[in-house]
Amino acid sequence: QLWDSITSGRVWHGELQNKKKNGEYYWEDVLISPLLNGNGKITHFVSVKEDITERKLAEKEIIEKSQELEALFKISSHLRTAQTAQEMIPVVLEQMQGTFNSDANALILLETDRIHFKYILGSGLLGGNTGLEFESKNSISGRIMQTLEPYITLDFTNDPFRSPSIKNTQNIGPTVIVPLQSEKEFIGTLLCARAKDSALGPFTAAEIKLLRAIGEMVGNAL
């Protein structure tokens, strides 16, 4: 569009991402005008540019924050209408799938013996694990119970800390598992994953932050 405009004698104004000689990318606001000779032929182009990288980053942050608040509002609204945990859990996983374009989701709760976890509900690629119990020892959920921090992996299939009893994991790639916590205690984990061939790739820092907020909200609601 830029070249079509200026080579036909028109001024072009827009924003574009450019690259410095050192390979670093940056955003700039650009105005390019063709210069014509006496015969009306283009001889040169004059451009005025402004580096707007900081502004674009600020805009991106605002958009991400708005998306985060919108997602939390949607999930919160659904949680308020649910009468029981059985009603609540499918809605949470459905909202996660829509928000993160995930291919596998699961809500996993700590059993009363505090030695085992149970897949209360799995969806997508992990749908076949609903009802599955596994030991907290040698599991990612067990590690999260100790650290109370999100666990992030790029290859869930081959992750060394994944419980070997989990089924249908052969095509699961980027995964984030966050703690489910009430105000008083740890009660389980929330898993969100994408397939290995997903075009979206790994979860961003903003997505991980949002998943953690959802974990806190769902933990308190449960």
C-alpha cells in the first residue's frame, strides 16, 4: 500500500514496524511524500519519521489490561449464577477455552487425604482424564502445592514432572498450571494448554498473569 501510493505520486502516512541495523525492531509514524521534476516524474522521496515504540507498548498494555478485565468479568458473572460447584466447573473451563484459545483444560482438586489429586473435569485433549486420581508425589500439581506458584512448560507431553498416569498427552505442548486457592488454603490446580501444532505458541506473560487471577477467583468461589 505504501509503495503503490508514493510511486503513483500520492503522499502516504501510516504506522509501521521497522528494523534497525542491529536487528532491533521499533515502531515509527511515517509521512512519505514524492518529489516530482519539471516533467512530472518522481525523482526523490522525502520522509518524516517519529519513533513511537513507547506509545505502541503503552497501547498494547492497555489492550491487554482491558482484555484481562473483560475475561475476569465474564467468568465472575458466570460464577455468581452457578448454584453448585458441579454447575460452576464446566463454565470455567469453557470460558478458559474461549479466552486463551486453548486445546486442553482441566480443574484438579486435592483429595481430603492430601496425598492424591483428582481430575474433577478435563476438556479438549484432556477430556478423557475426568475422574482420574493420581498421587501428589512426582506430579506438577504436587510441586505447585509446595510452591504456590504457577508451573509453566513448553512441552507437557515430555515434561519430567508430569504424572505418568495422565492420559492423552501426546499432542500437548505449551501449558500453564496455576494454583487454586481459597483465602485460607490450597485446594487444587487449574490447567490450560495448547496443542503442539497450535499457531499461537507459548502463553504470554499477560496470559499467565490472567490465568493466575482466574485461579484465585475460582478457588475462592469453590
